[in-house]
Amino acid sequence: MLSSSRIKDCHSSRSQAVDKLIDRLRAEAKANGGIGSVLKSACFIVFYIVLLWMCFGIEMDEETVEKMDPITKNVLITLDTRINDFLPILRPVIGEQRKRALQVRKQQVHAVVTNTTATVLEWGIAQLIHNPDIQSKLFDEIKTTGATTVGGFNIPIDPNLEIFFPGITEDPKIWSNPEKFNPADRFYLGKEDAHTTGVTMVKMKPFGAGTRICPGLTMATVHIHLILARMVQQIERTSYPPNSNIDFSGKFEFTVVMSNTLKARIKPMGGIR
């Protein structure tokens, strides 16, 4: 499904979905005096429509997809065995636990944590609990085998290390004018050397790197490039309220998202579809 050939096969479906996104943005702006949001939910619908076509070969309109989304989430939330259906006497005992579990699962679904991945992890952890010797062996294998030095920093045995990516992406030793948004000069004119896959060196890592790199890299970049290009071609956006500064602060959910929903003044352009 994530192969380049399969992604190319879905060109028509992808184009139609983006057309609907552009039409929706224009309609929202027209209905609200030229004011509209970037509609992250609408972008999600585009992906949903394309994925339905890629996975099942079926086409659905936007209205149907919007109706499917809450139904799918409700199924994921409630699709588990209810012991109290078989042993009613236990209902008072496990009712509160089930309520808390449903709240947790709602948060998981809202954060786009796929049920399949969670299921694999659950079974895997269950096996590790059942086989403590394997768990101990795995733990030992992922620990550092000895003290070392990386980039001038002394790394002791058994550390917990996390990569602080702003320290890479905002480092003037790695990037020229890292605080300036200038992708055309930075990348397309060859003034900066960077690969999103981290093949040569890790200067940016939006999809991870190495053996654990995101398998959806190709599909994601195709859709991001297409949607962004079409939105720039069809719609001019300016800040709202006028002359206001955009809040670039973020908050952590499943990923780091904008603290406040982005809104903009929208003006349709005369670009060619």
C-alpha cells in the first residue's frame, strides 16, 4: 500500500480529494466574510478519502467520510469483551474500572494511536511479562555496553538519552540563519545539504532515520507537497485579525501541534486547477 507504484495509481483520487479541500476552504471563507481556518480536520478528510481508495478501492464523498469518522472511533472504543454481560454480579465492581478504561481509550483514539499498533504492543508486552528471561535479555541488549564519547560529550554506562531536535534544527553551526524561514534558497538552490532520511547526516529528521524510519515517508511527502502547493496556487492567506502576529507556540499531543487553531483571511486566487 505504501509503495511508490501504489501511490501513483491513486493520482486521480488524490487530485479529487484536494479539489474538495480547496472548494471547502473557499466556501468557508465566502460564508464568513473572507475569514477561514486552515481546517486541519479537512486535511484529515483528504487523507481519509485517499486511504479508503488505496486500501479498499472505494470512493466516498466528504459528507460520508465525516459520518464514518465518529462511527469508527466509537467502534474502536467499545470493541472489547464486556465481562459484566456474562457475570452481571460483577457489574458494580468493574463498572468504574471500565469507565476509566473507556476514557483512556478515547484519548488514545483522539491522539490517532492506531488500534492495530496498540494491539501488537499489548501482545508483545504480555509475552515479555510471561517470559521474564527474554525481557531481561532485551533490556541488557539495548543498554550501552560501555562508556563512550559522542560529539565531545561523555556518555556513561546505562544512561537514558533523548535527542533534543531544536538543538539540531536551530543550530547556526549546522544551518545558516536557522531562525529564518527561507526554504527556496535553503534547499532548492543547493545552499544547504540536508536529507530527510538522514542518509548522509542527521540535520533534520521529520520521519526518523535508519532502520526505524517511517514507512509512510513517500506517501506523506506526496500528499503534503500536493496539498500545500494547491492551497498556495488557489488561495492567498493573510493573518487574522489583520496585522496580528501568528502564535507559533506548540503543545504536545500525539505530536507537537499549534497551541491555538490557525485562522486566516482567505482570498481566492485565479490559479489553474
